Amino acid sequence: MKILITGGAGFIGSHLVRLLLEQGHAVTVLDDLSTGAKAHIEGLPIGLWQADIREKAVTARIAAAHFDAVVHLAAQTMVDASLRDPHFDAEENVIGLVNVLEGARLGGTRRVIFASTAAVYGDVSARDLPVREEQALAPLSFYGMTKVAGEQYLALYKKIFGLDYVVLRFANVYGERQGDRGEGGVISIFAKRVARGSSITIFGDGGQTRDFIYAGDIASGIACALRTEHACRAYNLGTQTELSLNELVRVLGKAAGKALAPAYAAPREGDIYRSALSNAAARRNLGWTPKVTLEEGLRRTYAYVKETAAQ
Ligand code: NAD
């Protein structure tokens, strides 16, 4: 297939580009390199369009290339930035999406995959964990809200124009080439500090849980969504496992070969306490299962962080 990946020079995109190339697809990346980097995809046999999805001109460029599929990853990904600057968040995550969707529609693209997030659910009560896709959407930030809007745009593009889609709600993603900001960045931040020999601080008592999923598993979930016959709905991509930050630090210590003793500070306002996504629907309909264990994922992440720190 001829596939466009917006945001392909970013963290998750850089894993996806590699997997789709391995699977024999022709890949073009559209990225403005604002949080991504050319180095993430250097030397790979792809087309790179350095462009901003907020610019209306990207629509005509995408349409003219007639992609079979578009994977839309480019976004403003930070909860706190969305609260500080809702205008920027909406331009990136709503206007940017519309420019890409228009290009897909006009170019006869068959399917769009949209990167959504667990943040669309907001704070879910413990009895509803792990969260299923039927859970009411109740975002607590503009970031979560513009992702909900994105999901609804896709549903309406299907209804009005017949454009196929799959929405994928990612849990907290980690792995090589992750930035320090955005979602799931805690592993990247901790790994870099541990590699430098600096201390790490947990906000709260460390009992708070997250569902950490390796970026290579997210890439394979996207590849499954490109093929599935069960399109035009949302799927969670997560491990269905709650991992406390205290446990995370313990396993990271094993990967780094040192016992870590984190400091503890007051919990951050607005942080939810527990989080995990059910992956039953993705396993059933997409034929997807996460394969990389936390130990292996952290080993790879830490090795990458050490290697890049040494450069
Ligand atoms: P990232 O910041 O590494 O990747 C985003 C990419 O989009 C970057 O390469 C950036 O340069 C590019 N980009 C941003 N604005 C752009 C613009 N205006 N025009 C063109 N390119 C632009 O983040 P990521 O973690 O790889 O996230 C990818 C997607 O997955 C995002 O949509 C994010 O909301 C979603 N997501 C990520 C996580 C996570 O834990 N990392 C969790 C849930 C959802």
C-alpha cells in the first residue's frame, strides 16, 4: 500500500515507519519537525515532506498523491500545553486534522487511522477498570477534548463521504526516541535521569497506576488496523495491566542494573490515580496482542537512552 504517515518523524511514527517498510509498504512522512526529528528516520527509504498540517496547502498536496491509507499521528500531544494554549491545541488537533481529512477524501484514500488517547475517558472510577471502549467520553483537558472532536470528525466523514476509518486510543506509550514531554513521558524522563546518575522524583505516593505500552506494539496495532475488516469504530491499544510507578521504578532499576531510590513530592493537580485500558476488542477484531514485556521494553529504552547520551 501507498501510505502517508503524518507525524512520522515523531516518537511513535518512527516505530511505525520501520514496521510498515518491513511489511513492504511505500511510506511518505509529512512532518514539520516541531517535536519530531529527521534523525529519527534518517537513511530510511521514504518520502519526507516537511510541512505543517495547519497550512491549508497540505490538503491539495495530500489529495494529489492519492494515498491508499493515511495514518494521522501529527498532533499537539501535551495535556498541560492544551490548558495553557487552547488555541494552539485546536489549530493542531482540529484544523490540522481537517486539512489532512480533506486531502484524504479528495485523493480517494480508502482508510484513515487516527491516533487518539486514553485521555478521552477522563478520570474513570475504579470499578470501570480496565476501561472499555463503551465507557462515556469525559475528557478533563482540551487535549482530550480535541481528540474526542477528532474521533467525531472521522465518524462524520464516514457517514457523509464514505471515508473508512479506525480510531485507536493509545494508553501510555514508551520506547526508544520518546521526547520528555507529551503523554507517557515519565519513562523517558526517568530513564534519562538514571542514565545521567541524577535522582528521580515521583509526584504522589507512587501507588498511582498507568498502563504502559511499548511503541513497537502500538506500531503493530496500527498495522493491524490498516488491514482489519472491522473498521469504522474505536479500539483501545493498551496492555490491560495497571502498573504502579513504584513498580515501574523497580523494573527500570533492573534494566539499568542499579537499585533506584526515588524521592517523593506532592501529587500534581489534575493527575488521575489509576488507569488501564481493556484490549479485548483489539484482540478480538484486529487480531492484535501486545508482545513486548515491560522488562524487555524498558531494557531497549534504557539501552537507547544510554547510547544517545554517550553521543
Ligand atoms: P511526538 O511529538 O513524538 O510526535 C508528533 C509528531 O507530529 C512530531 O514528529 C511532530 O514534529 C509532528 N507534528 C506536530 N505538529 C505538527 C504540524 N503542525 N504539522 C506537521 N507535523 C507536526 O508524539 P508521539 O508520542 O509520537 O504521538 C503521536 C500521536 O499519538 C499523537 O497524535 C498523540 O496525541 C498520540 N498519543 C501518544 C501517546 C503517548 O503516550 N506517546 C498516548 C496517546 C496518544
